Amino acid sequence: MRALFATLICAALAACATKQENGYGVGIQAERQAALDQALQKESPPDTPGMYLALIDRMQAQGLWYASLAHIDAYEQQYGQSPDTILLRADALRQTGQSDASAVAYGRLANTPLAARGLRGLGLLAGEAADFSRAADLFASASRRAPTDALMLSDLGYARLRLGDVAGARVPLMKAAELAPNNPKILSNVALYLLASGEAANAQGLMTQQKFSADVQQAIRVDAKRVADAARASVASR
């Protein structure tokens, strides 16, 4: 475990702080990224599908979920519906508290190239409802379809922790940490795993190295108590 912790620290120090790809689709991803870079320097009219989706991506990254819903409507009126817009809409519906409609939208991705993202979205909804057993199953299915997606692996590890399955959380979390060593959400889940595994000193070292705020550190400790309670309940039920 000490060697693992040292590896995570070195990887985190070496990682550049770049924005993670959202991963909405493949065909126009390069165009969308270029448009987003351009939009950050000067506002450009969304005169192509890729540029418009880039601007919607940026809205969602800024937390403008309701505005993004309006622009998704406008986009679909102009260019039609696609798996990309279904996923964008599903995410926005989830973030605006419209869980039922969000679940329907995520479900519509089942037979598309974004099926894994749909499963992850359904897993997030299950987690928000504290149904961590269903969440873990959905995240596992998503990860089988997208085995290098660090966020899906991290979500799977977290759901397993909340079920009290500390051992089962280790591999997906370590994969996630090595795939995305600069992602603070993933590293917070690694810190939670270290606490749940009795590695309090290593957990604190990771949180200190990452400069997690006092509130974030406290939230991780509160979650660690929940994990411990779930682990005890799991043992008692056997």
C-alpha cells in the first residue's frame, strides 16, 4: 500500500492540469474541441453542429444546466436529435432535479455508441437515490463497455465502498487513479478508500498533497464512517 500511495503522489505531481474530455460522441469531437478553444478566446456564432455542441458543453461545464436545455432544444430544431444531444439532455435533466425524465433519456442510449454513458447516468441516478447496489451494477456494466473511462471506474469504486465492499473497490479505484491522476474527484475517492482500508496516514498525505479544503476532507471522513457502517452491516448479514 505504501508503494501504491507513493505512485499516486508522483503521478499527481507530474500530471498537467488539463480539462478532461467530456466524451460526447466520436465523429465531431475534434471539431468540438477546436470550437471550444476558439470560443474561449472570442465568441463565435455556432454555425456548425460541432461548434454549437461545443458551446453547450461549455455551458454545462459552467453549471448553466437550464440554459443548456434551452440550447439543446434549439440545436435539435436546427440539426436534429442525435445520441450526443440525448446524453447532453439527460445530464442536464439530472442536474436540474428531473430524475424521471433523465432516466428515460439515459435509457434511450442503450443501442447507441454512447450506451456506456447512458449506463453511467443511470448509475448516478441510483446513487443519488442511495441505491448503491443498483448503482454498482450499472457502473460495472458501463465499465465493461468503456474499460478505460476513469470516471466510470471511480464511480464503480465509490459505489462498492458505500456497499461496504472495500476490497472490491480497490482495483477500479487504482485503475481510475492511474488513468486520470490529476482528477480531484477520483483522488478524493482514493483517499476515502485509504481511510476505509485503515491507511489513515496515507489518506491524510494524499488529501494534503492535493490541497483538499477542510470541508472536502471532512466530507471524506464522514463518508468513511458510512463505509465502515456498511461494512459492519454486510458482515452481520452473512
